[in-house]
Amino acid sequence: MSASLAFAVLLLIGLPLGLVLTAAGMVGAFALGGTDYLGIIADRFYFGVSGYVLIAVPYFIFTAEIMNRSGLTDRLIAFAGSLFGRIPGALSHVTVTTCVLFAGLTGAAVTETAAIGKTMIPAMKKEGYPASYAAAVIASSSIIGPIIPPSIIMIAYAATLRDISILGLFAAGILPGLMMGLAMLIVSGIISFRRRYARHDRVQFAVILATGSAALAAMGIPVVILGGILSGLTTVTEASVIAAIYALVLGVFAYRSVSGRDMWDSLVSTISFSGVVFLLLGASNVLGWYVTRSGIARHAAEWIAALSSDPTGQILAVVLLLLIIGMFIDVLPAIIIAVPVLSPALVELGFHPLHAGMVMLLALNLGNITPPLGLTLMTAARIAGVPYESAAREALPFMAAHLCVVLIAALYPPLTLYLPQILGVGQ
Amino acid sequence: MAEPAAVPHSTPLSRLSDAVNMATVAVCAALLAVMLSVSALGILLEAMHSLFLRAGWADAFGAGWLSIVYANTRPSFVRLFLPWLGMLSITVAFKQCEHIAIGALARSLPGPLFRFTRWVNFVAIALFAGALVWYGFDYAVGSTHLFIVSDDIQLSQRWTAAAVPVAGLILVIHLADGLRLLDERIDGDLVAGTGPRGDVDERNVPEAAE
């Protein structure tokens, strides 16, 4: 009770979330064992930031930073642009496709929005798309990034729980991620047809070939990462190292577009962004310690079971709760707050850990674009120079499409479990 | 993510904080570069090792310099750097105002109440920094675990656990920035900026975050 009160008050007065979680954990620890337990802050923070798999976090961020600075985005956009030709709203579909291609390179939606939005939003505005629609398409497509591996939120999820396979999560994310891309294309197609958005020149095979070969080296990164991990040739950490080196070689030697200054800036950005992630991971360990000892997870399981005895009702209740949490808290901290409580509860109720995990990640990931606190949509609105509310209004059909994917994933476990079973990972 | 904020500082303490942050960034960059290089070398040697084993040249890794380099580029070596990178990067994120916070409600409060909440937050950060120093020091001194990377590299956990109180100490120094430490960065801009005397700088509040 005291921990919940501290959590609510500090959250509402705008304390950084990492410190809110730490404070709630410390208050809870004090309630359990007095001042003797306060020392857990050092121990838990240390273990929170030193897990072996976390080495991959700065490496993946660094890879994305280098790729952003190496002109990769323009190559991917050119390739995607060659695919749609005379279909109404070609540039809208190009944006979605570029985001799906980019999803295999970066694990964070905001990074993807900034990278692609700065090029695509001005281009879309030039072709007559409303700026708020452009912002909505970019933001709604960028949230595919954390679902198609590599994914920082999946690493954070696995680091928070410690008894779930990252490989399994990566494999489980591929089909729902592609389905999100397809859903985006369908909605973008319907809107573009009804609003008669601009078409491009007819598709030419030679152009597809030329732009495709120019982007081929860049598209090799997802192959390196996913192929290495899912084939068992590399661990997640090794794949992250190979991806970073590959990106460096590509940027410095092949494209010759990454200067020494770019590398330094990439390192500084990586450190800063890693700090945000590590603070949340350290803090989640403090709160997780309290959650484990206080029996909150067991109470949550009992609460969900009391809501409904039917598994469908139980998982839908969790999805609804996570959608609400995602509206107010950013994805990463939301995972760190909700996962230690809800994931063990769902597993205790008989759900497969990977299914439960992916449904939770999909639901929370939607929070990236849902008001009032959709950081990714906020970033896209800033780039487009439109009020957040108008971008949110345009994003509604895309939110509905993503929600359908979340519900399908929740109600149809094979969507998330098929690939892990085929590949024999995370079972 | 954005570059460090170009905020004019004048007091010796805030200049010290800036200098410490620059040094921390440099150390973190060096750690990251070393981790990446060692990891890449380790993967290369691992691949060579399995190739040599298949070719029947296992002796190449049995002794000599190759064996020493191979033994000392294992993931367990890179892991020794991670607590330092993790804890120090937290201080960099703080200094560069890379916070994730729900500030909308606090920003909607009347001026004096808003300033009060910011002071409460500032005290919470100070307590957090102090707790990292106080409990972190005890934790580091009391660590008895030994990391064994190879015959050559064996390190007491005290050296890695020391990252906790050191990060706390750096955060204490950054408290010299005052309420500016609580500003929130959204897409490169600072939100809810307050001046050194606690004056709200409305120019820093972007439209989309209102």
C-alpha cells in the first residue's frame, strides 16, 4: 500500500520514471524489513545493469545510430518507392514498407520515427498529403520496429523476467510484426483510395533492380542479425556485435558517408540512450525485488482469475489493462512496471510464456501512439509541425488496425508460437 | 537522442559538473569502443578456433599468444565493463536531461505548486544519488566474489561494484545544475525548463508537448 502510494504521488508530480520505480521499491522494502532492507538499492541496481545479455543493448543502439548517419534510410526509401507505382497513395505505402524494412535494423520506435520521418514527412507534404496524416503514418508504422527483431523492449522484457528466452521472443515477434505491416498497408490503401492521394509513375523492373541492389547491403543487416540468431550460429550478443561492425564497415568503407565526427556523435547518443534504458532496468530490479517478496504477482493472478474463469476473458482483461497503462506510460517503463506482476500471473493461469509475453509487448507497444502520452506520435507530430491532437485523430484508423493484430495474437496463440516451435527456440 | 544541452553555466560547481560529465562521456565512449573491439576479436577467434578444430590444427590454440588472446577475449571479459558502462551512462542521461517522466499534470499546476513539485523531485534525485553513494560504498567494500576470465585476468567484484557509488557521486556533483536537471528532452528540445532561480522558461515548452 505504502509503495503504491509513493509510486502514484511521485509519478504524478513528474519525477523521472526510473526514480519513481526505485522509490516505490525502496518504500516497499522499508515496509517489509525497515532500514535493514534499504541496502538492496546498490545490490539490485548492480545486477540490473550487469546481465550478460544487456551487452546487446548499446550495440543495437549504436548500429541504428550508424545506419541513420550513413544514408541507409534514403536507399531503403528509394527501393520501397520503386515498388508501388500507380497505386493511389504510393508514398504512404512507401513509408509503411520502409518502416517494415527498417524494423529489422533498429529496436526502438522513436529512433525509427526520427530516422524515416525527417525524410518522408517533407516528401509526403510536397505530394499533397496532410501533414497530420503523414505524421500518423510514420508513427503508426514505426511501432512495428520494436515487434520485428531486434528489439530493445524484448531484451528489457527478458532481462526483467530472466526466465524467458530472448530467441523465443524474437522468433515470436516476426509474424505479428509482418501482420502489423500488412494491416497498415490495407488501411493506408483504403484511406488513399478514398482521398485520391497521389500516384507515381508505372513500376519499372529496371528501377526496382537498381534501387534494390543499392539497398541490398543495408538489407543484409536483418539477415545477419536474424539469420545468425535463429539458426543458432550466434547468440543475441554476438549478433549485435556483428551488426554493429557490419554497419560501421558499410558506413565508413562502402558508403563512405560516416565521418569521424559522425562516429563520435553516434557513441555519445548511444551512451545517452543506453543510460535511459539502464536506469529503468536497474530501477525495475529494485521494484522487482519488492514485488517478488510481497506476493503481488500471486494476488494479480488471483485478481485476473476472479475476473473470469475463461482464458479468453482473462487475456482480454490483461490486454485492456495494458492498453490503459500504455496510454499513460511510455513502453519501456510500462514493461518494467507491468511485466514482473502480470507475466508470472498469466503463466500461472496456464498461458504459454512466449504467448503471454508477445501479447503483453504488442499491447504495450500500442501505447507508443495512443494519447495522451504517445511518445512516438508526439515525435512524428513535432517533425511534421502539426498539433499532437490532429496527428492522433489521423492515427485512429491505424490504431484500430494494430488493435486488431493485438486481439488476433491474444486469441490465436499459433500466431506467436508457430515460428518458435518450427525453429525450436524458447520452448 | 540529442547532444548535450547548450545551457550557459556560471558557477564553479556547475562548471565542475560539466567537466565531470565530459570526462564521463569520454570514459563511456572508450568503454564502448573497447567492448566492441574485444567482442569482435572474440567472435573472430571463436570462428578461427572452430575452423582450426575441424582442420585438425587444435594445437594452434593450445598454447602461445593465440591461446592467450583467445582466453582473454571471451564474453566474460566484456561483462566486466558492463556495470561501469551501465552506471556511468545513467549519469550522462541525467545530465543531458534524457528523462522519461509524466510531466503534463505537474506542468498544469499553478506556478508556486509547480515549483514545489520540482523541488520535491530535486530532493528525490538527491536522495537517490546519496543512497547510491552510501549503500553502494558498503556494497562494493563488502563484495567478495571473484571474476575469473582466464589464468591471467581475475578480478574482485569490488572493482565492478565500485561503479555504483562512483555513479552516485557523479550524480551528487550534477545536483549543482539545480532544477535544470529535471528538464525533460523531447526530440532535442527541453521541456518545462526552469532557470537557476526556479523561474519557468516558457520558451522551452514545445507545442506538441502541451
